[in-house]
Amino acid sequence: MVTALVIYHPFLGCLGPCPPNNFYLKANSNSSAYLFGYDICDEGSCVENNTLSVPLPANSVIKSQYVQVWLPKDIKWKDGDMVHIQLDISSVHDSKSATLLDLGNSTIVP
């Protein structure tokens, strides 16, 4: 089982005009898995990347660990927006065996 959500991470320490909001995808898995891409959309825009090769940390009973994948800076989303998350996942380090995993809708959280 793979879990993922979009995190809003505001830019802190800005004295003048501030850059756009920062967002990242936070993900992990219950077993060995690799993230090869994502497609994340709200009602009006999408971001995608199919050039990744990121091992997902395995969930642990003691402590859950996550990978952070920064999303493009020009996203117009905000905290609380609803997005639809789809990931290209494989259990082996081979993008040719990746399958599209539809995680459905998720709310962006801080």
C-alpha cells in the first residue's frame, strides 16, 4: 500500500515580494516500491513528472518515514485545495514495470 499527499510549505523569511507557494509530494509504502512519476490535478490545472526514480521508504511500526518530492514553483494551489493524485509505482527498480496507481482525491495540508 502506497500513501501520498500534497503538503503546502510556505516560503518563510521573505521581506519583499515573495516567491510563489512551495508544494511537495509526501509519500511512503508498506513494502518495497519506487516512484517513477506523478500526475496531480486540481479542477483547473495539473502538474506531472515522469522522469523520477525515487525509492519510497517503507512504513515502520516504530516510525513512519516519507520521501519528499518538490513540485513545480508555478502552481497556483493553496492550503485546503482538493487535488487528485496518481502515481507511477513499481515494486522493482525498473520504470518499464511501473503501473499507474490512482490514489484519488486529497486535500492539500500544511
